Amino acid sequence: MNSTKLAVILPGTGYTKDKPLLYYATTIAMKKGYDIVSVDYDKFFEGVNYRNKDEMNAVADKAYQYATKRLDEIDFTRYTSVVFIGKSFGTVVGTTYASEHNLTLKQVWYTPVIEAYMKACGEIVAFMGDKDPIAGVDEALSLAKEKAIPLHVYPDANHSLATGDALIDIDTLKNVMTITNEFIE
């Protein structure tokens, strides 16, 4: 790692760095000369009952502790540009860590959960579907407006920004990556 720019990839609980949103965002960052660090805590969520709030909270705490240890290994001061690219749970990990460590950075939020807005810091761009069962679009729009976060909402798209129609989903992915490309310097 010898760049002055760093992109940190923070996946969701079931959405790994190899799935389209994070894969293509990583490709964009690499092409722009960013060093890439992926924080892979998805192993913590294997076999977890997502409907059991207590179980999810316990696992999320362990995953955050793991992510914190991984991020603490990075000397952020050696980079002139840092971007956290998070999906779902990863948006909470990124913004919590950034706010607790007073980091100056950019953040790309793919389908953020509502908790991410509570500690939002830095320059952020966000994307979600209006049929996202995890985060209500009305609350997200309100919080995004309050925090001055550009939030791009896609019709009939779920928590993966998918509608079930491959051609629409490809168009959405292209739009999301175009905005991501413009946002990441």
C-alpha cells in the first residue's frame, strides 16, 4: 500500500465485498489509485437469526469490535484522502468509527440503516430503494435532509437496490456507480 488515498470497504451482514455494489465501488476506487482495505466481518453473521433482535445486537457488537481492531491498525494520517464505502450494517460501522475517531473523510452509503444517520459525519452520499424493508424511506429522507446528505432513492428497489427486473437493476447499478465515481475523487 503506497497510495496517499485509502478506500475502506465495509460490507453488510449478508452482503459481501464481492456483490455488485461493493465490487464495482472497489473497482472505481482502485482505478482512481486508492489503496483498498476490506473489513470482512461477515463471518460473525453466519447462522444468525436476523429476526431475533437480541441475537443480532450481540453479533453486531462483536462485528463492530472486530472492525474497530482492524481499523485501528490503519495509520489514517498518512492518507490525504479517505473514503469509507459501506453497505447496510457497514454504514453504521463506518460512521460510528469515523465519529469516534474524529476522522475527516468521505462516505458512500449503500442502503444505510437508520442508525447510521445518528452519527453521520464527513461528506456523505447515500442510496436506497423505496421498498427497503430495513430502513423506511420517509424517515431516511427526513434524516438525510436534516443532515444535508444527498440521498438517491430508486423506485421499487429493495435493500440490495434490486427490483427483480435484471435490466432495471443494471440501469440502477450504472446510475449508482456513476454517482459514486463522481463522488470519489
